[in-house]
Amino acid sequence: MKKIYAAPDLLSAGHVHNLLGQSGIESELRNYYLGGGIGDLPVNECWPEIWVDDADAAHAEEVVRELQEALAEPPGPSWICPQCDERNEGQFGECWRCGTLRPEGTNSP
Ligand SMILES: [Zn+2]
């Protein structure tokens, strides 16, 4: 077994665990009993960890890397709705006000 990921919170660990499952990789979630017995241990030794078989490690690390890249991606520039002139933040694919889809390649002026 090999540890491929340690998360600061259980939610992230669970997400990676599910994602690996969707990619056909069996993984083991360890240290998910956060909250009890942290006491004297360094905090990062209590983080939830994802472990996989050695044979799956390379593939699993790739899945984790892709996830981290997706999370780190900036939301993009804000854009102006052609329908109602409302300014929308870059992460929205449609106008929050009127629901018009974001036109391709639209940036703020
Ligand atoms: Zn609009």
C-alpha cells in the first residue's frame, strides 16, 4: 500500500476517495476519526489519508493531481451579459440575473 494523499479535512479526503472509486481505483481512507485523541500528535499526522495499492499508485496520483489543478484554476475574467448588461463573475456560465448563457470568449471591457 502507498499513501498518495493527505487532506486537512475529512470532506477533501472523502472527495478524493470517491473520485478514485469513479476512476476504478480501490482506495482506503485512514485516520478519519478526527476529533478524538489528537492530543500530543503533530496535527498533520492526524489528517485523513488516502492509501492505494502500489500497482494503482501512479494512476491515483494522476487523478489527485488533476483534481488539485482543477481546484487551483482561477475562475476567469468577469463578463457582461449581452442581454441585460449585468456584470457576472468569471465562474458563472450564465447570467445570474436573466439566465442568458455566457457568450464564447467574452471578457470584461
Ligand atoms: Zn443577463
